[in-house]
Amino acid sequence: MKDRIEIDKKPKIAVLGGAGFIGSHLSEYLSASGYEVTVFGRNSPQNRVREKPDLNYVYGDFLNSEDIHSVIEKADVVFHLIGSTLPDSSEKNHLYDVETNLIPTIELIRLCKEYKVSQIVFASSGGTVYGIPESLPISESHTTLPICSYGIVKLAIEHYLRLESRTGSISCTVLRISNPFGTRQPIQKHQGVIGTFVHDMIEGKSLKVWGDGTVVRDYIHIKDVVRAMKLVIGNAPGFTLYNLGSGVGRSVNDIIHAIETVTEKKMAVDYLPGRAVDVPVNILNTTEFCRNFPWKCEVDFHQGIIELINWYRGEK
């Protein structure tokens, strides 16, 4: 295990995007672990935040650096989870993707240096930065040739973090996360095939599949994700990069079969033309992360689906 950053006391944590899917789970988990956590994000009628009494909330716009000053100046560790696009939507406007993700992140890095933040942890995309795989499972040393703007921008942010970490003034940790799933995934954004399928099943809708259902992804439960994210707090100085996934590939048809198995219900499926942004298969090699941290996936895949079904039914 590598050396860790020297922080005199338990660090204060800022989670940018802390009201979102990953961020809300992470913020609550860190708070329950004894950290002082500040959540930064938007709070609108369309996306009303359910505030927790043990978390500090600051609302604003990531594109306005003035809005995040008060969050960054008090933080020791910053988790950057904000993203304005998805792989499909990023292809509709490349300039928007750059303007709303890359440029404000460069400003964020500047602010973190100005306020002497010890560490930035960035949630990158293990599903898109590599592009079409040359070998499986995909290790961190694999060629990075994204086939969508989403992956290109994530990769560019990684490079800027690597560049800034060379000065020695800030530690930068990148987690290339595969395909997380679990409660609170925003269905209205069509974010996450498992959550979308479960929601549509509960609503009695047919499932929409892009392509023939053979696209394979590495799905990891949100509880396993946030346990891993907590472990990197105080990670080695400089720049470090890790894949974070289950290491198990499942096709879209496998997902449908799993939902049908746990619900004992046959679902109608509409197969649509495939999308250019979808690589045929993506499975991550997590050996490097497991070598450096005491972690492994603990949530059973089918149990995770059952939990998600129960949550959506409770939300109706």
C-alpha cells in the first residue's frame, strides 16, 4: 500500500454534486463515518434536495466560481462528482460539454490550489474513457481512445489533474468508475439502464433497448462505490488513478433476465437501432485498487436489483 497524505486532523470534506445519485450516497456515508461534510449542488423545483440534518448544504451553479468559493475555502478534500452530460447527450453539443464540464473544472482546480485543498478526488468514467477495448478486462494502462465527447472530456479533466499534481501542492485521485446502479438514480435523465428498466417495469411500460441487447457492461452497486471512495481519502501524494468496477460483464439481455428472475414476471422489450456512442463491451480490471486498499464488491447483484425495486415501489 502506498504512502498517504499527511493531514493533521480528520479532513473536512466537500462533495460537489453531493445531492445527486453518487453524491448523496457518498455524503451520507462519509457523515455516518464521522466526517464533516458539505454538499454543493443545485436545489430546484425539478430536483428538490432532501436535506439530511447532519450535512451542510450550499446551493449554487458550478459554472459560477463565486458560488463554490465558500465551499472550497473550508475543505481539506474535495470530491468532484458534477457532470452536466451523459454519453449520448454529449454528442448533441460538444461545445456545451466542454463549456459546462471541462472549463469549470479547470477553474475548480485553480480554486483548490488557492485555498490549499489537500486532495481532489475526481469521478471519471471507466465505461467511456477507454473506447473500444483491445483486451479484457481493461486495466488502467489500456489505451484511451474515447468514442464520445463525454469520455473525451472526462479524460481531459484527468490530464489537467495530472498536470496540476506535478507541482506537489495538491494530491489528485481519479476513480474510473464503471456503471454504478442503486437507489436514487434519476430516471428522468435516463441515467442507468438497470434503474430505467426497473422503473419502466413497475410502471407497466415496455423496455427500450438500443441494439440487440448484447452490449456488455460492468455494473457495480452504489454501496460498493462509496465504500471505495471513502478509502481514497488521504491517498498517496501526487497523481493516482484506479479503475473501480465489479470486474463482471453483463449484457443488457442479462439485466432483463435478472429482473424477470427476481420479479417472476415476463417483460415486453422493444429493440431499437443501436447507438454509435456504445462500445460493444466494457469490463474493468480492478486489481490495482484491490492491491492498494482493503476492498472488494460485497453487494450481491440480484439483491441490489431487489433493493432497487422495493425503493421505486416505495417512491410511487
